[in-house]
Amino acid sequence: MIPRDQHPISRKQISPNALKVLYRLKDNGYEAYLVGGCIRDILLGLQPKDFDVVTNATPEQVKACFSNCRLIGRRFRLAHIMFGREIIEVATMRGHHQSSDDDVTSVDIEQKQEQPSPAVAKKISKQSDEGQLLRDNVYGTIDEDAERRDFTINSLYYDIRNFDLLDFANGMADIEKGVIDLIGDPETRYREDPVRMLRAVRFATKLNMTIAKRTESPIYELGHLLRNIPPARLFDESLKLLLSGKALANFEMMRHYGLFKYFFPAAEQVLTGNPEDKEERMMKLMFTNTDTRINADKSISPAFVLAAIYWYPLEAHAQELELESGLSPYDAFQLAINDILHRAVQSVAIPKRFTANMRDIWNSQHRLRKTQGKRPLQMLENARFRAAYDFLLLRAEIEGGELEEIADFWTHLQETDEGKRAMADAKRNAGQRRFEGRPEGRSDDRSKSGPKRNAKYRSNRRKKKPSGNRSSKSNNES
């Protein structure tokens, strides 16, 4: 235990909503502590992004205390307390998962309960043959919970009752030394959740710390376990790694440990390790630019980053298809896009809204080569021109030559009066589309026929509704 006069954490540094949650749980007779990254960040002089709470109340008991609570998750049952845009995450203290499925009644297994009772939930734990925790709703005490945490630096607890810090794993010492170290046996902990390898990388770069040797060593051999992680979860983890302001450092560390290939295998295949090759230069320049924008509080499109990661694998595959099958360059390129995206989403579940933008950025690179006649001004009127142009600039900086000349053409065109008018029209049209509720660049049958179908549906409802129930009809239609 670290008493209040020996640590710098004050309630003034804690979210008022997190304090409300802590005090409400305490007033209802439960233990409640602030825990994890928020404590770590305050001790390091950083501003926490999230405030997490741990309690001995079950998720159902937490929900009974808060009307603004919703329960989420099956693998890890959690309570989210909603305060507008801020969410305070509340977890029940985890215990040791020595219980097997044999301890759970057959009725519970057959029903596959989404919300098991506390008595049953305390026993529920399930692991894969490789040791991965598939379900871990095993509740315990605070000292057991500390042992179930991943890294020592995340195992500090702030006690709202007396403002002391509880340190079960020498987390304060590791924070002071700048060391990332797992609690328990590293190989076992990685097998339980392979994403911990990615978290070790992310914390090391984010906090400018080093990974302890015993925590680092198994990563070289256990990267293959990431194949067992659902692609949707891997996509979320990829965004954390690439859009954190430390993308280049994370990329280099992932390559060092052999983890990058489990996210972007097609990109890994074309990377040679030679810093002079265009594929390597693309990664370094793109990640450097991404970090610069994020650290300057500017927006960045995930689709743009992903389009850059896969650009040279796409080009190489298109050339292969053109030579092997005799397809035209255009058809080979379109088929290559389909193949690359299909393979990409098998590893990382990239949402369709991003793959659509990636496809548009790629196809625009060929349209930007057409600099004669009315096409250039028409291109400027496209709402997605800016992303395509920025991508062209990225390629031109890497490859030079003809691409530099094309990039210069588009740069100068935007500075002409005609170019400025075209881009102003594009901006105005994009705003009008957003106002009308239509996706940008949508010109398929669905966008045209959707409103007609809705109008017909409303018309049919008006025919079927009794004429006297006018207020009910109005509410339903709104």
C-alpha cells in the first residue's frame, strides 16, 4: 500500500463521472477502485483518455445501481456507465480460472446463457487447446484481480475511501524504471490472450519504455497465436497501433518481432528490408506523415493508410495477372483489387466503408494520369479528389519521374481560377449530399429507388391506418 502522502494522485485529476461511479458503488456497500491505465498515465504526467473502475459487484449488481448502464461482452462481461460521450467502464474483480466446464451445470451449457447468474458465473472459464481464454467470467477478490491483470504498470488501484494506492505487483517501481513487464509466466499469459503481445509493443512505444527481457523473449515464437484472434478484433488493434501517433515505431517493432505479417501478409511479402526499395520507403514515409498529422491534432483516414500499405502488393499482383492471363491493364487492375481486398479482410476485418474508399483511391491514380480536355476539371469536382491527390503526392515523393510531373500538374491546376471554382463546387455539393443524408459519391440504383420505396411504404401505411389515429401515425412516421 502507498499512502496518500507518498503519491501524487489527486481527485482533481480524475474524471468527475468516474468519481460519481466510485462513490455510488461505495454508498451501495461495494468495494470500488480506479485501476489500470488511468493511474499509470497520471503517475507519468500524462492525461488519461479513459477511466476504468473495478468492483466486487457483479455486472448485474452494477446495472441495478445505475439507470444509465448497459452490459456488454460475453468473453469478458463488463458494465458501461454512460455519461453522454464519456463511458466509464466497470469490471467485476476477476479470479483464478482453475474451474473447468465440468463445474458448470448442463442446463447452463445447453442454454448458453448470455447473462449467467453470479453463482454460476463465478465458475465459468473456458480455454482453447492452445491456452487462449475464450471466456473468463470468473469473479474473485482484489488480490486475485491484480494477478489477472496483464502488466505490472497497469495493476495499481486507487482506493476512494482513503486515497491510498494499492500496489500488488511492484507496478510503481516498474513505472519509475520505465519497464514493461507481464504479471505471471509470460508464455502462459500470451497464450491466454495473444493480443498482449501487441499491447506490449504499443505501451513500449507510447510510454517510451523498454520491454523486460523475460516478457519480450516469447514474442518471437508465439506470433502465430494471433491467427486465433477474430479478424474484427485485429482490425481494432491495428487502428490502435497505426493511428496512435507512434505508427512508425510500432511498425518497426512489429517487424522486429515478426508480428506485422499476421496483420498485412500481402504487404509483408513485398517488403525486402532494404531501406532504399520503394516498398520500404512507402511504409516509412506514410507512417511518418501519419504520425505528424495525428500529433498535430489533424484528422487521418484509416482507408488512406490501408491503401498505402497495400499499394505496391496491388501493383505487383496486377502485373502478374496481366502477364499470365492476357487481361487488359484495366481489367487486370480491377481483378487485382478484388483479390487483394479479399485476402486482406481474411486477416483483418476491414469494414466495407474503408475498402470502398481504398478502391476509390486506387482507381483514381489512373484517372489522375488523364490531364487533357475537360477531365481534369471534372476530377476536381469529385468529393474524393483530395484523398486521391494526396496519395499521388505520396507516390511521387517515392518514385519521382513522371509521377512528379503529374503531381505538379494537379498542384498548379488547383491554383487556377477554374480549379478553385471546381473545388468550391465539389465542396458545396458534398455538403448538400450530407445535408440530404446521402453517402458521398453514391449514384447506384439504391440511392435513387430507396426514397421511392419509402414513399410507397408510407402511402400504404396511410391507407391502412384508421383516419382518427392521426397523432399515432405522425409519431410512427417520424
